[in-house]
Amino acid sequence: MTKTILITGGGRGIGAACARLAAQQGYQVCINYRSDDAAASGIVDAIEAAGGAALAIRADVAQEREVERMFAQVDARFGRLDALVNNAGVLARQMRVEQMDAARIERILATNVLGPILCAREAVRRMSTRHGGQGGAIVNVSSRAAVLGSAGEYVDYAASKAALDVLTIGLSKEVAGEGIRVNGVRPGLIHTEMHADGGEPGRVERLQSSVPLGRGGEPEEVAQAVLWLLSDAASYTTGSFIDVSGGR
Ligand code: NAP
């Protein structure tokens, strides 16, 4: 039986790299995104051109009804779900904590914390043997920011990723006896468009001398860790984290 994977924020960056690698490994790939229709449909077209199966689903993971509709679309198209990658995440313009307003912080927490919990809920309802499912695996895409703290840049974002890490720990224990493994990947400085949202497109170049391996990472290098954690090769690994950060 062909496995089905749902990747949130799969239209660009790390999520898109996960989508391409998952398709190469034989998954049927559901690619969620928030607004960039062209990017998501470009990934779907590339997967289908290579003979794979893919579906783009526009939904805001921070909206409960949209998350429910997204999972219903996965059910309708593929009839099963084996893997979830909670990858969608946002940050905001670099500033100190004393400059932040509540609207900004709520927006970060809604996408980076509420969204993954809602998606995990829907995945567990489908995967858990407790609910008649056949098991599965979840990977939460966190950040080294959860450990480093992002002082002077976006402490709110770092705090949201620390919360996501606790979701990984708690949920992994909650569903371990129900056929579901839950793990986290913490990327470091990766070349994607996300840094422009923080107001500094060249952030990786500025900071790469602080990386022991001496460079920023590529989305494909993160995807390798994500897909390994989802695979049967990681069958005894749950509640764990892989830092893909060049040693930083
Ligand atoms: P990116 O290039 O900015 O792409 C973000 C993706 O998430 C896009 O597909 C976007 O959709 C989607 N998205 C954003 N908000 C969403 C929402 N509310 N609902 C659904 N989809 C949403 O980001 P990235 O750099 O690949 O980052 C991916 C993940 O890795 C994030 O969780 C990020 O925190 C984490 N991470 C990144 C780095 C790094 O250096 N890049 C480092 C550590 C951790 P649209 O295309 O429609 O806008």
C-alpha cells in the first residue's frame, strides 16, 4: 500500500524539499500552503511529471476549520495518512522583546504552536490504533532557536519553537503505545526565503562564520533528517530531536 504524507508549509523552502524527497521515496504527497498558489502547484507539477502523486491544499494551519477541511481533503483523495510533517512556521521582523505588540506575538504563536497541535490532533485521530488506525509518524520542524533563544532578533519565535519541542516530547509519550512515533528536527541557518520576513535576507551569510561547519545549510539537508525520522529505519526512535545546524 502506498503511504501518504501531509507536509504543512510544503510549497517553499524546507517543506518543499521534504515534499520532493518524500515523492522520490514513493509517498503520495499532500502539500499544504497558506497563500502562494504558484509555488505549491509548481511542486505538485514536478512530482506528477516524475510519475508521483501529489495534492496541493491551501489552508491556514492556525484556523481550526481550515485544518479540519485540509485533513478531509487528504481523506477524500488518498483515504489514508501515514506521516505528518508539521513544517509551516513564521517569524516576524527582528526586534527586542520590549518592542513587540500582542498582535505580533499572537500571530507567531498561532502558526507555530496552535497550528501544529491542531494538525497533530487530526493526524492522531486517523493514525492511532486507539481509533482504528494503522499507526504512523509525525515530525515537528522546530529550530535551534528553541535552544539558543534568538536574543535581539525574535525571542517570540524561539519561544514558539521551544513550545513545539514540548509538544514533541509529550505527544510522543501519549501515543507511543498506539503505533505513532513523534520526533523533532531543529534546523539551524538554512538558505530559504524565511529570513527576508525577519527583515534580513542575507542573515545566513552574516552569521555563517559562527557555524562550526562554516556555512549555511540547504533545505535538502533538513529534508534528509525529516524523512529518516519518518522511515522504518527510525522504528525505535521517538521523542527525539535531530539538530541539522552545522554544529551551531
Ligand atoms: P519559508 O521558506 O518561509 O516557507 C514557509 C512555508 O510555510 C510556506 O510554504 C508558507 O506558505 C507556509 N506557511 C506559513 N504560514 C502558514 C500557515 N499559517 N498555514 C499554512 N502554511 C503556512 O520557511 P522555511 O525557511 O522553509 O521554514 C520551514 C520551517 O523550518 C519553519 O517552521 C521554520 O520555523 C523552520 N526553520 C527554518 C530555518 C531557516 O533557517 N530557514 C531555521 C530553523 C527552523 P506560502 O508559500 O503560501 O506563504
